[in-house]
Amino acid sequence: MKRFLCIILSIFLIAACFCACSKKADEAETTEQSLSDRVKFNFDSAYKSTDESAVSAYEAICKATIDYTTEVRMNTALYDSALQLFYTSFPLSELVNDIKINEDNTGVVISFKLAEEEHKKQTEAFINKCDEIINKCSESTTNKAVFAVKLYSYIASSVNKSEDETVSCYDTIMNGKGNSFSYSQEFEYLLRQKDIPSYHVIASDAVGSGWGIAGAELYGNVYYFDIMSEYFDNGGSKLKYFGMTTEDLKAEGLKSPVFTNREAAVDASDLKFDICRKCDSYTLEGAKLLVTTKNEDIVEVAL
């Protein structure tokens, strides 16, 4: 009888071990799946007319990048359009070495710069960092314009200028160091994570050098944002370069602004944030932006 009980107990222990292993495997799979679920695969609005099939292919490549999947089945006729979205709009593209059409023309093969374990570690760290910034800037508000103000201020006040012209948006988010292009791209990417349409804009400054600024849609209007100029002007403590018009860009000395698809940047003319050009300080009170000018006038902007 004792031997029979021992056999039964052993069976239960073995079954319990299998259940535990199965549960851990399920939890690991859930964690990996939830990582990509935490990211919105939105893209630069300059490409908003892109065919839906190409958008789906882009999303599949983004997910494969997060999951370290080396092959993606897709219509290879969409290759150029999908990669255009991927390299202009998804910062984790920095971890990809190459994407090539496979030999049988049924999809693409992705090669990565890092080994799988390190890749997934870096990917999770990036997503966690983005979530940290988004949560900080969206605390106690669902108002998209309020979020845009807080995000702009957060980034502009924490600029650490890099002399490396090749620094990427990924590098800037992870290391907190960048240039006008990468900081603008950080702003654009994080806006899109809150479903705010955004554009990357390339202009020429007064001496003819390239300069990066961001464009975003609020209230159905396009506005421009120059984070690096804000930092140089006042350390990012004001909003003098927030919500600018095309005329404001000209007044700043920026010329020939274009989107990354080389089309002329949209003409922005709405004056909702015009008082910000005179901003000496500001406060947020709920959905109210209170801008104080050098003359100590306080102007309220409803957000």
C-alpha cells in the first residue's frame, strides 16, 4: 500500500512540474507578446497616403524587429514603401542591420546588429524608457495639447547636444544626447504614441546648414516646433518656439522646410500659439496655458 501511495505521489509531483513549466512558458510568451502590444506602429504623416497593404507590411516588419523574427512574409512589391515608413518612423530600426527580399520572393529576411538576447534587452529598455517619458508627460491629463506642451518642455529642458551628425532618434531616447534632427524625431515619435499626427521637417538655417524641426497636428491644424532653438535660447524653460507658423519659421531664419519625402512642408498659418513668441514664462492650469510676457502680461490659451 505504501509503495502504491509513493507511486501516486510521484505522478502528482511530475504532473505539477510539467504544469509549472507550462505556466512559465505561457508567461514568457505573454511577456514577449505584450512588449510589441505596448508600441503603436504609427508613422510620419507625410506618408499618410501610403497604401494600406504597405502599411500592414510596415507594421509586420516593426513587430518582427521587436520579436527578433528574421523572416516576414509579405508582398515584395510593397518593399520600398514599407521600408520607407520603417526607416523614417520607427526608432528601433537602428537595431536592424539589413532587410532584404528573400530568394523565393515571398517576403523579406531581417538581419540584426545584436545577438537575440542583447537585442531583446535593448528593445525592452527602449520601450520602457518611452513609456516612462509618456507617463510622466500625460500624468493627470488626457488632453493631447497639454501632453504636447509637457512633452516639448520635457525634451527641450533636457537637451544634451551631440556633435555626432549621425546620432539617431533611438540613441537620443536611450542616451539623452542628440542634435536638432534626433530631438525633433523623439518629439514626433512620442507624439505618435499618443495618436497625435506628426511630421519630420528638414530646413536650412541662416548659414545654409541643415536643421531639424517637428511638425504636429493639433485641433486639425499643423504647427511647427523647434526644440533645439528653444534649448539654445532659454534652456528649454519657455515656449518661444512651440506651435509656430510657417511665417514664424521664416522670421527665425529657417528656409525651404521639406518633409522627409522631399515634398514642401505644409503651410501652417493658425495663430493659436502666437502669444508664445513673446513667452517669458508659462504655467499650466488644467487645460489652460497661461503665458506671461516680458511686460508681465498674462495671456490665457485654452488647450
